[in-house]
Amino acid sequence: MPIYVQHEVLGRIPDVFNAEAIWQAPGLALFSRRPLLRDLLERSPREHRGRAATRCFSHVTLMLPQEEVDDDYHLTRGNRARELAQTLTALHQKDFGDLLGSDQVRYDVLGKEELAPGEVEVRFGHAVYLPAANEKALFNVSVSRDSAVWKPVCAVYPSQRLALIGGSEHMASFAASGWPFGDDGAILLLNDGPDAQPVVQMRPKDAFNCSFDASQGHYVITSKRGTVDAQGVPARLLLKITRSSSAPVSAPRMADANWAIPAAPQAAAAPRGGAESAPASAGAGASIPAMPAATAPVTARPAVWQARPPLTADSAELTAIPLPSRSPAARSADADATDATYAPVVRRQRVSLVALALPRLSRYRDTGASTLEVPFSHALGLNADPAAAKAISFLVNDSDELYACTDNGRQRITAPASFTPVDARAIRLLPAPPAMAERYCATLCLAQPLSNTIAAGARLQFGRSSPALAALRVLDSPSFLNQGQHGQTGNGGSGGNGGSGGASADRIGLSRNAFSFEAAPQGFKIGRLAASQALYHLDEHLEFVASIGEASAEAPYLLPAGHHLVAGHYVLRFDA
């Protein structure tokens, strides 16, 4: 594998702000001197023909001991660091001017805690790029282990060609937080210009699987070597590349056999070269030719879509006819073959819990409710055991803020959003319909809906004290609701952290007897039993239809089969 990042530590530098001491040792003892920055650049050219260098690297990052950098900032406002970068730039242009062409020489001086006094760390190479002062980012790259907590890694600029992302800055351009694959692997990101989607490849290729999940908008990277994390789950890393607001929009494109992405027209290839800057007189993307405007291809109509030939007088208009009935002898033989007795089947309907409506806890501050947390296991089922392992949990606080929580931390989220904490089904978070926004923050769709069957003709009730569909009231436990020390529950009991007063989350928004329902041939007859119970009708796509007001057993509200009813935290689908 090529070396994308040259990384060296120079020792025994008496003054780390002395550019000449970093650039070249004095004297002519070429065979006895230790290599310094000029020697490293000379030994590792950017391009060469045979043994002769034709181009050299022009972007260099210097890291000095952090204490030295802090002292310089305190005493001189960072003047010594700026003078060091300017002097090294001048030396670089003087000694390698014939190998630079029109490339700009750029130096950056940073501090690093791990360096000892007198040590200077230098980095340069194909995947080291320093942006110009007025250059704006083209893409922003972030990573996640669970699709909930995303941590920024780096920015990619229009003239930047390569970026190498790994677990340590010693081997890569940028270090990814929570890198699970050790020091052997890295992500290589290739930028073909503003008109093309970046190409993502793994190094080494044969050790990783890298695929693009179009539904989630990120790459999924797993190891072929069976690497597992601390919980014994196969290690994976999610990579998201977000185009900045000022960047032109382009479609993803296929680039490598070991990763999958929706196909799109191939972008024009950039000139061969490393991660150096464009010519000084050119614009941000001048070093990459613009992609020609795509022309919509004219495709022939598929063969299966053929116009039906017009009927003629001779053509017969076929009509489907029933199959001939079987002979009495055949029916008699079947009757002798079995002695089964047939009984009428009782028609049964199904009620399913498909989502949870997350309430606005600010409406219930007088109850002492401070947070409502909904955890999910690694199988993406609702996890009611506080001691069990959790893949992800969703939390709403008394300021109506939503958070996604995992072992990697907590991050503020907004709807709509989608989460894949494990390689399984996704958990969707939908915004609350405007007509319900006064009561609810969002709708949390379950990856595994829960279902109960009901018999036709029976009129049942749903609520905290109703046994019908009790298995669907999954939040009827104190473990989900966290209460303040001095708050009172909706039932008059004393509050406490973690529901110490025995109050469950169902006491917020769900009455003892919320509504009645009865299966009917036209759908389901809904009756509102509590005047304070809010009921909402959603269609099969969870779109708002109506708020159910007056509805009784004598004058019920008809809910079509396949539609949803929202009561308290529960979004129930009624299926015929």
C-alpha cells in the first residue's frame, strides 16, 4: 500500500521555533548528520521519474510541544509560531522552487501534548492538505458506531484530492473517534471535485466490507476478520459525508468493486496528483475540469410495454369462464379419503402497537416528571429492564428536547430522523403532525410492532385499568419515567427519581378508561370514554386525519381498517 502520510519526529532541536534548525543541519557532513525536514522532503518526493524527483510536497504540518506553543501564545500572541511558518515557507520555496511548479507552499504549526521538549513532529504526503485562508469546505465527514451519536472527523476542500481516516494520526490524516479496527485499517476518501460525490475505499481492501446504505445516507464499514467490540457484537463503523450548504449537489457514483452505492453518471477524472493545492491564480476548483452537463438519455420503451393491437372483426374477445365441475365419482373418492369435520371460523381482527407518541413533558411539570426514556435492546425490542444492555434509547426532558443515547454518549436530535444502532431494521423518528404538536414532540416508530388479536362482535376498552390489550401498553412501568424529588404524580402519589413513587409513564396522557372499540364490517367503532382523553385518527401512512371529539357507543366514530388511533403514548393500528 502506498504511504499516504509521511510522519516523522525530529529530536534534539534546541529551539523548536528556529526554522533553520528544523530545516537543515549546518555543515557538510552529509553522512553523519541526522535527517531533518529538508532531507525528509528530498527523500520522499511527491512524483519522480526513475530516481529523479519531478515534484515535491508543498503542504507540511508541524507539531511542537504543547507547553512551548502555549507559552508563545501567552507571551507573544503566537508571533513566534507565525514567523516559524513564514520562514519555513521561504526556505521551502528557495530550495525546491524547481519542483513546485505553480503549487502554493503552506505550513501549519500546532501543539501536541505527547511531544517531549526539543521534539518536533512533521507530517506531509499525498493525504495531507492545508486549506487556503479563504477556502470553504466542500464536504464534512463524521463517524458513528450506532447511527445516533455522530462525531465530526474532518472537512474536505474543493482542491483537496485525498484524505486518509484511521484510528490514529500516526498513520492517517485524521483520527476517527471510536475507531474499532485497530491500526491496520484506514478509510481512503478521494475527492474528484465539486461536481462529483467523494469515493470511499478501504485500505487494505480485502480486509473490510464497505457498502452505502441509501435509505440511511451513510456508509457501513465492517471487518472481514471477525473483529468484535467489548459487548461481543461484530465491530462496525458508520461514515457520513455531508455536502456543505454552498457546495453543488451531485449524485453518488460507483467507484470500487468492494463498496455499493446507487449508480450515477461517472464524473470527469481529475488530473493525476496528490492532495496539493490548485494553482494560485486558479479558483477553488480550477484544478479539476468541470463535469459536462448531463443529457437525459433517450431510452426505448421496454419490450413488455407494447401497445395492444386493435381488435378486428375476426378477433374473438376472450372471456374468463369457470373450470368444469368435478364428476360425482371424484367427489365421492375425496369424501372417502378424509373424515374431517368442518366448523365455522370465528372472524378475528388485529390491533398492533406500531409507534410511540413522545409527549411534551413541559405540559406535566406539576407531576414532577423530568425525563421519559424509551430504551431498546440490541434486537431493537423495547427493553424494560434497566440493568439489561441497551443498543439505543430515546429521551425527552421537561424542556421538550429530544436526545438519542448510546454507550458512546448522548446527542440532541430532531425529527425526521432514522437510526440503525445495529445491523438490523431501522428505528424511525417522525415529526408530530401540526394538529398534535401541542401535546407531542415526535412519533417513534417501532422496529418490531406488537400485535394482539380480538374477536369480532365484542366491545372492549383500552386504558390503564382495562385488561384488553394490556400487552400493548409497554410503558406501564416506573422504569421509563424519571420524576423530580418534590413533584406529585398524576395519581396523587409522591414522586421520586426513577419512579420511586410507583408512577408509570402511562399516567401521563392516558386515562383509566380511554376509549372503547368494536370490530364491525365497515371498520372499527370507537367510543370516547373519558372527556379529558385526547384521541387522534391517523391514516395508514401515519398522516393526520382528524381529532376525535364526541364519540360514544350509540354514536361511535368509525375508524377504517388499517388506520391508526393515538391515545396517550400509543399509536395503535386496527387491522381487519
